[in-house]
Amino acid sequence: MTEALDLIAAAEQALREDIAPGGPDARYHALLAANALAMARRELARPPQAASADVAAIRAGAHDGDAGLHKALLAAARGRAWVADPSNLDPADQGLPQG
């Protein structure tokens, strides 16, 4: 897995530094690709989330007061926000890998 992360990081760097300076349209599309690669790298780098519960049961109030489930679901949501845009959260404060 480490090699895959290194390859994705190298592709991201090449897109940003070598392809992006090519012109207005090329730059835009290259940066889109680089951002997608960066998100994929962050997704692969974060630990798997084990939070799961029946949505209907949650809506019905079956898990009201379930602090453990709340904590797990909040951590999963923070992880997804970090993958989408690391500037949304401070990874050090959330226990997420740097990326």
C-alpha cells in the first residue's frame, strides 16, 4: 500500500509541476486531476471506519443516547470531510493522518 501511496503522490506532483503550467485549459484540467489524486491518496491513507448502524433505527430513536455510536459516526464524518478538503479540519486534532 505504501508504494501505491508514493505513486499517487508522484503523479500528483507531476500534474501540478509539469503539466499544469501548459496553458489555461490544460492547467484547469490538470489541477482537477491532481485534486482527485490527492483525495484518493488521503482516502487510502486514513484508517478504515467501523461505524455502522441501521439508519431507520437511528431515525426512530433506537440509538438516542448511544454515546459510542455518536462518537463513531462523528469520527467517520470528520474523516470524510478531511478526505474531501484537509483545510476543513485540523488532522492533528482529529487523529487523522497527515496528507
